[in-house]
Amino acid sequence: MIYKRILIASISVCLILVLSACGSKSGDVGTSTSEVPTSTPKANVVVADIADKMFEDIEMLKMIEMEPDLIKERYGLITGDYKQVLILAPMMNVKVDELAFVEVKDASQIETVKAAMKNRADKVADNFKTYLQDQYEIAQKPVIKSNGNYVFMAISPYADKLAAIFDSFTQ
């Protein structure tokens, strides 16, 4: 009898976690792919702090950090070539949301990282083209930009708001 109660409680907790991970706040769909000229960045910005602020300010889908092997596979980037790399993707592949932050070691790497982000955004859009129309529309409007040695990509209905938070940390 006690085992049944523990089992039911465990299943309930798992169900709550799964459902909360799939929820998101409705809002305006991002409207632009923008590339902003490089400017002088703030010193010692930790990209994880930018992500934390984004999740604090905007109620978004729960995301998990992409592992280096998967970053290489999906972006063609080797994480050791850069100062910081943080890429966040949805826990379930029913949403297009993806956030990417890279601090380059040298300004000459910026265009390479932007191109990798653009290719990834195109692949995400392509994957959803015939799958979920609302997600496809979001995927068609990524924001990709750089400030100083920091490069950022947001595929999200909140892409413009996320870019503003990125700017507040890196300009």
C-alpha cells in the first residue's frame, strides 16, 4: 500500500515537471534578424549571467545547456576555440527556442561565429517548415548580433527583448 502511494507521488511530481517545462508565456513574436556593428564591450561579462537575467525577466520555456559535442555537430563550433560558449535548447523538440552566447578570443572570429549561428537558425527553421507552422514562423525571425567580442543568437518569440538584455550586458 505504501509503495503505491510513493509510486503515485513520484509520477505526479514527474508529470508536474514535464508540464511546467513545456509551458511558456504568450507574447509578441520576434520580428527581425539584426546584425549590429561591433562596439566596445563591458569587461568580464559572464555569458551565463546574461542567460540568468533573461530567464529572470522573461517567462520562457525551460532549456538545457548543449554539450560541446552537440555544439560541434549543430553549429560546427569547437568550444575550446572560444573564451565562453553557452548554447541553450529546449528540453523537448516541439519548440524552436534556442539561445546561443559566444565570447570570442579574437575579433577575427566574430564573422565565423555569426555564420555558424545563421546556418543553425536556417536548419532549425527548415526542421519546422512542415512540422509546426507557428514555430516555423518564429524560427524565420532569429536575432543574431555582436557587441565587442560577444556574439548572440536568439530564436524565440521574445528575440527582440532577449537582444535588449544582451545589449545591456555587453554595450
